[in-house]
Amino acid sequence: MSRAERSATTWPIWTATAGSGVVALAGFLPWASSGRTARSSFALVRLADRLDLVAAGWQQRLLVFWALVPLLAAVGLLAAALGRQLQALVAAGLASALGVIAVALVVRTPLPLRPGVYVALVGSLIGLGGITSRVVGIIGLKVRRST
């Protein structure tokens, strides 16, 4: 594999993991305000759980998965550093997808939005863009090899 081919296969991985890292860090920024208090995504999750605003089932699982986003981002980064592309893409993809879901849920609330929501959305889009680029690259390689 040439240096250009290797670069074409690795930059999407690093882009995806960087995007998921941004999502993880954005989780600690203020996402919304309630009263005079700015709340991070994790504080909003705790508050929603404490006020029983979350129904049992998939919504409860979503809260647990959101708490795992920093771990997923770290696993993606470690996997990318070790050259484990598939594992890096899966971890970064989960973190980025959860970021989009979390942003969509917070935007639907009547709470005033804070910068963390926008940072998480940008990070999610960067992460999903890197994943999409890598998947398109894989599909393109298979098509070229078969012709």
C-alpha cells in the first residue's frame, strides 16, 4: 500500500475519532439553562431522571448510553492509535450518533440552549463525516477491484 493510499484510509478514522472526542468534551459544556443555572448534558440527564421525565425502556437505556460517550470516544481513539480501524469506527460512530440524538432531544425542550449543544452537533457531524468517508472509500475500493 502506497503512502497516499494509507493516508486516504487513515485520515477518515482520525477525523471520526476526533469528532467523537469533541462530542465527549461537549457533554461537559453547558447545554441548556434552567432558571439561573447552566446545565451540562450530564446534569440535564440527572435532572430528567430525578424528575421522572424519562420513561422506562429505550429512553432509560439512552441515558445510560449517553453516560458512556466519553468512554466510547476514548476507546475509539485508542483503537485508532493501535491501528484497529473497525473498532475505532464503531466506537466513534456510536459516540457521534448518540451526540446527534442528544442534540435532537435537547433542542425539542423549551429550555434556552447553550454552546455545548452546538459544539456537540459539530463534533457529531465531523465524526459521522469521517465514518462516511471511510465507508465510501471501502465501497469504492471493492468496486474498482471487481471491475
